[in-house]
Amino acid sequence: MAAEDWKLYGFAPVPRDPEVLFKDHPTASGSNPKQDLFVKELDEQTFNHSNRVFVYGSAIAKTHFPEWEYSETPTIVETYALACLLHDIGTAEKFLATTHLSFEFKGAIVARDLILSLGGAEPAADSVCDAIIRHQDIFVNGGNITVVGQILQLATILDNVGLRANLVHPRLIETTTGKFPRKGWSEHFARVIEKELALKPWCHTSTFEVPNWRAGVRSNFATDVRANEVMRPFD
């Protein structure tokens, strides 16, 4: 492992817990991602979600964490773009019901293999893989996570449930959903959650649920996604 990979591909460790990340932070509010061969595996709602995640995450990084030098490091921007585009590839019809793996883990493997097969740098592939695996570790508070992983988490949970919407300007949400319409994303993603839980009750998504979750119990996560009041006007 080369030390420079940390900076070039978004491996610099940052606090995992957003509460720690933003504690006493001085700011509050205030390009399109690379499109690869696997775009064809994503339905329109998921593809648009991936683009919105890129926009929101980029804005959060640039506005609140200039010390990460996100905009000044093109390889981080490209790596994050790839992570955004591919973070939900595991929910595609081709993969969700054809593996015992949770969608994040299957998607991470698919994404890493794809990037390497297209001649991408291994550190970039590793960074994307790590970020996708961890992008729904919302309830893990200790330790660190990569810059790419943290931005991806913050942006996905913002788009999915409206958490920490104050980190981006309301006008950015309006323009981003105009460019990449949600088209009922809240209901669409809620159904994906319920489908994976039904197929794989052991899946990582079950960490959002009550202990020992069983089929027939209403999904907390799907309920929260459907109750996204921030994005409801745009759904």
C-alpha cells in the first residue's frame, strides 16, 4: 500500500459518527458522475438517485470540509462518482435475488471487479468497494471511515430519509431533483428494502429493524423511507 493512495483515492480516515464529525463545526448550510457499462443494470429511479447522491455529497464535502481538498483532488471526485453510480448496483434485478449476500456486499464485489476490468486503478476500486460495503452502517458510531465512505453515507441517508438536510441549501435540492427526478423514489426504494428482507432476512438491511426481525413485521427502514418529509414535495 502506497501512502499517497490515502489522499488520491479518498482513504484519509475521518470520524465515523456524523455527530462527532459535525460537532462544533463552523458551517451549517449554505459535473455529473462517470457513467459506466453497468448503468444498463440500474432502473431509472436508482440511476437518478445515484446522481443526486453525487451532487449532495460533493456539496457537503466542498461546503463543510474544505480541508479534505475534495475539489482539488480529481481522483477523489472520480472515485466518489464511481461509488455513487455503483453503490446500489446490488439492488439490480440481475443481482438482488441471485445471491445470498446482502446487496451492499454483492454490489461492492461487482463494482470492484468492474472497475478493475475496465483498467481502473486498484486503490480506486478498493476505495469504491469499501465505501459501498459500509454505506448503510448508519448505526456504527466508533472509529473512522474513509472520506469517500463518509460522503456516500451522508448523501444517501439525506436522499433516502432526509437526514441532515440542513447541510445543503434547499435550492440545491430543488435543482437536483429537477435534473434527476425522484419519480417516486421513496416508495420505490421502500419496496426494494422489503423485497430484500423477504428474500434474505439475515441481510445487512435488517440492522435497521427490531432485533430478531421476522417476515410479517413492518420494516422500520421502509417506513422511514416512505416518511421522508424533506423529499416528499419532489417525489
